[in-house]
Amino acid sequence: MEETPGKEENTKGKRQPSNYTEQAGPSKRARMDSPKDKSRHNYKHKVFEPTRKTVGFDQVMFNETSSYIENGLRKVQPYFFTFEAFAKGRWLGRTVMDIFSSEFRAHPPEHYEKAIKMGRLLLNGECVKLDTVLKDNDFMQNTVHRHEPPVVADPVQIVEETDDLVVINKPASMPVHPCGGYRHNSVIFVLGKEHGFQNLHPIHRLDRLTSGILIFAKNLATKHRLDAQIKGREVKKVYLARVEGEFPEKVECDKPIFAVKHKLGICRVCPEGKSAKTSFERVTFNGRSSVVRCFPETGRMHQIRVHLQYLGHPIINDPLYNSAAWGSKRGKGGIDSTSMNDILGKLVTEETERQSSSPSGDSNSAQTGSSESEHTPSEQSADLDTEEGAKVKGQGVTKSTDDVSTVDPICDECRVSRRDPTPKELVMYLHALSYEGEGWSFETPPPKWASEDWVEH
């Protein structure tokens, strides 16, 4: 999701002081609800709307909770967060418990019963009963205790800042935008909270597990200019990857890429896919693995990872495309469609097992789609349980850090003890080294795993 610039031109993409709070104007819904229109709402003459009226992320959101460094990981203090959504058409005529039990399976029905009794679930601003039936335009709020997955403690480094751009070196394991279980452990929140940037526009995306160059525009004019260069394939992109085996000195792969499951973020080479082309050059070989320089000419989902897998040299720690689920050859030469359903089942099983054993139910997830969202195998509804739903039907509201509690009596995560992942488990050996366009060029230092004398421990 791209951040929409605020109404005041002088706040676009600029650093704001730590005590800065953007003034919220009336929301679109509030402007529509003139006095003569309010009678159309069946809310006992009371109009309900999302609590937050600003668009994008602001200092109020950045101050929701705090983060800290422990065991080489960046962690976020658990905090209460309220997801908001207007009733969907398929919810109408059904009871609150029926909806949460069947569509929101992040928790068992008993959890929602407790939440309702504690006033955590509200309907049109009031406490709701188990047998309450939803009507058209009903507005629901679900307050949860959020435990964000940890990410590596590497800082978000500012590579360069101009009047129009902010260029960073993104750490592996950190998503660009809030998604899934991530909010404060996202690039956008770190840039806002620690560097004072707001209303930035991403020029391109990186998967959560990928590190490297990430470019943001401070204004729409710059964004549109660079977007045109990328769409016109005028931008030269260079990535580094450490792959299995001895890679050829030079090779090109132009096999089309097909998204098997967008929701799961899984792709494969397929004749029915979209055209894709990547050139590769071997940099070093240490007897077991090679460092490869990658030049993607197109920008398909997981393009570099899929082409390396097809060539028989997947990234050595790619949790998705170097999985045993693809067979003994790890997908070399492609997979026929008849085998794909079996492979999908195995990948989902692997992902479920990782989630069940890893901190906060997260994992070194393979689900890293180019759309940035961190997908999970479940296809359940998301509006009142995840960040995605809050963006679609309302905006989440969080109590200030003064109200943050580290223990919640009905929070499942508060009762579970999970081991910390090691930083190594959260890193994939794929790095965006440089981006170059007309009149500009940005580059990061290569990561440690790309050095010639690197030894895997």
C-alpha cells in the first residue's frame, strides 16, 4: 500500500519533530454524512465511522508502543490494537459468534466468547451479545493484544537523502509496510519513528527476507517520474545471491513465470506465465556454493528466486524454492502442473509446522509475495484480525504507550513460551545491490555472506 500524501503540501515526505501530530481533517464518510443524510443510518440516530480520520501513518501511530534489542533481534512490546470494519454483505443476518467462529479462525470460539464478555468486541460503539444479529452498515471493532514477530536487529540505514528521495539499505526479515503480524517492525514505521519520515512513496518493493536498496519518493512528481523509468525498463538493477553448487560463469534465463497461488505467494516457470528475463554472472565459488550477480530485466514476483531454482541453483537458504517439497531436484528444469497440487500441500504443511514452533506464530516464512503482504496458508477472512483488514474496511486504533500492557488474561500468546529465532534463521541470501536510472545511481555495500572468504556456520 502506498502512503497518500497529506493535505498540507509542506509535510510531504519530510522529517517531522518527535512531538509532531498531523491534524486530522474530516473523513470521506464524515463529509458524506451531512445532517440531512444521517437519517439513512439505522444506528439509533447515531453515525459511526472509523475512529482514525487521517490517511497513511502518523506520529500518533508511531507512538503506539516501543521496541528494544535483545539476542540480536529487534522486538516490539506487546500492545492493544483495535481492528475496525463495516459489516460485509455475507455477514448480514448472522450472529456475531457465528461470524467469528467460522471466518476468524485465528482464535478458538472460546476466545471470542471471553472477548465479548470483556467488552473487547463492540458493535456500533456498544458492547455486543453472543446472539446479536448483524445488519447492513453495522460497524464492528475488535480489540486484540498484538505480539509482533521479531526481526533482525540490523538498522535501517539511510544510504542517501535528497529533496525528492530517501534511499535506504533494508535489513532482511523486515517488511516494507505493515502486513500480517508486522506493524512496528516494518520499514515504514521505523523510518517514521526513528528518522521522522512520513508520507513516503515506494518506488519498488523487496520481499521481506530480501535485503538491500529500497527507494522512496518524497512527492508524487518524483514517484511518477521514476515509476515511468521502471515500467519502461530503463532502470538497471543488480542483485547478489548465494546459490547451491558451482554456477556457470554466465547464463541467461528467459522462462515465463506463473503465479500458482497469489495468496500463498508461490510461483513457478510455466508456458502460460508472464514473460521474464534474468541474466546471471558467477562472482565466486567456494567449493559448495556460488555468489552470483543477478540482472533482472523484468520484475515478476520472485523472479530471481524462481529462475535460479529452474537452473538448478536455488538460493542456499531459500525456505520456499529450495524446499524438499519440490522433490529431489528441488524444481530444476521446472515442475509439471499435475505435480503442483502435491507440492503446494507439502509447502503449506512445512509452513504450518514452522509457524507452530516459531515466535509469535511467525516463521522464516516463504510467503513473501512481491505485493509485500506476508501471506499465510489460511484463506480465512482478515478484516477484524489482521492489518490488511484494517486497511480495507477501516483503520486500526491503538491505545497510547501509557496504556500498553505486557500481559493480557485472554491472549493466547501471553501464555505461550517460544524460543527466539536466531538472526541467521531470518535472513535469506538475496540482496539488492544497486539501482541505476537516468541521472541517478544508488548502491549498498555487499552483505557479509557475499564475501569471498565467507564460511557458513
